[in-house]
Amino acid sequence: TVEGLQFIRRGEPYVYVGTNMWYGAYLGADTDFGDRERLQRELDFLKEHGITNLRVLGSSELSPLDNSVRPTFRDESGTYNEDLLEGLDFLLAEMAKRDMTAVIYLNNFWEWSGGMVTYLYWTNGGEFINLGDPNHPWPEFAVFSAGFYRSEAANALYRDYVEAVVTRTNTITGVAYAEDPTIMAWQLANEPRSGGGTPEEDQYLPDFYAWLDETAAFIKGLDTNHLVSSGNEGVMGCGGSVDCFLASHATGNLDYLTFHMWPKNWGWMDAADMEGTWSRTSENAMTYIEDHIA
């Protein structure tokens, strides 16, 4: 739960060090691509170093995009990949043994797990844009992906999957996900954003705000025991606008804010001159952190 500006777990303030482990369910799958012994070793390593919260991928979509992962949790049909879902079961069971907690995200603005563009592809007659396609320079991909927020057909497929995961019962522990204290939070998606801060994307702002509110409410209708957050990058995931970031999270259905920070991608750090650009990188990074805390 959240009380004021504090996470509470088991009646006590909850603080943690966390990391991304997007592939946890993949390692947990009892398949050729899975590796449960490796997963157990990595969890032991993380626990030994004080890392107790893992942000993990809970969805991936079979995609026509060039750089999307295979295999996936789902395809266009309503039949989901039980191997990967059981991999997620195994991951959560092993995390529970180590008193770790999970943040599970259920979609992706970007292409690497299929994500929103794939849901659109399934429902718009087969149209899509590859990120990085020189024939569709930035921000065309972001504008296309943001169209997901106003697509009722794409969101119907997405919600069907969300419901299947959030209401799932772990096949290893027998514990319903909605009652599992190993889960800290559901995230609507990885880095859902209004777009890239251009006039072309501004058209989707009302849809973005409504999608955040309505999707968070949908999850809370399925699970009253866990936190819900957007998974947003912060101000940089809102076209650089503080007003957009605050407005998009004004809903009472989102329990806490998040931000991500990409100093190289955002041009603060020059990889060919890290020493020479360190002061700028450090200053920008600390300002970004402090602004979001404020």
C-alpha cells in the first residue's frame, strides 16, 4: 500500500533496491530456451547483493516488427503461451522463497516485445512501422504507437490478456496472483508515453490520459491487493512537459509515479567523450531526479 509518500508492506515502511530482469519468465520456462538453474543462481546473486525488487516482463506479442523477441506470451488469438506463463509462475515462486517482490508490466510502447504497435497491427488490417526505419523517421514510430490509446479493438485484445494474467493462479504455489504478496505492483506498460512531444502527437494526449485512468481502474477491478503504476519514463516520456506528466497521473487509480533515465539516448552523455561530458551528464541527471521527487 501507499501511505502519504511511503510504501508500506506488512505494516512497515518498505524501501528497496531494485533492478530490471525483463527475461525472468523466459528463464523460468521449462523449455529449451528456459534455464531454471541459471534463474535460481541469478536470484541468489541479486539477493546476496541486497537487490530485492525485480521489474519483469509479463507480456510479449508475436510481432512482424524486425526487433521483437521470440517466443512470446501471446499471438493474435485468445490462446496464450502456457510455457511462458508457467515460467512467470516459477519466477514468482522462487522470488517468494527469497522474500523478493515483483513489478510486472503488461504491455510496451516500444517494439522489442511486440507491444502497442503489434496490437494495432492485429486490428488495423496489418499496418505497422518499424522503429528506426529510415523511410519513417522519428517521431513517426512514436506517433503510430500512440494511436493504440484510441483503438478500441486493440485495447479489447490487450484487456483480455491483462485479465488472464491478473486473475491467474500460480500453477506451482497454488496462490492466486491477485493474492500473492510477492507481487508489489502491476504496470500498465513499459514506458507508455503521449508520444515524442510533437504537434502530431498532441492529438493523442486526451486519449493517453483517459487510457491511463481507465486501464488502471480495470486492473484495480480485478485485483484490490496490489499497487498499480503507469510505467512511464517521467517528464521525458511526456514530451518534456511537467504539466503533461502531472495531468497524466492525476487519476486516483495510479498509486505512485515512476521515471526512467537514459543519459546517452537523450544526448546528455557522449559515449565517445564520457569524461568530457560527465559534468553535463551528472548535472542533468541530478536535476531530473530532483524534479521528479518534487
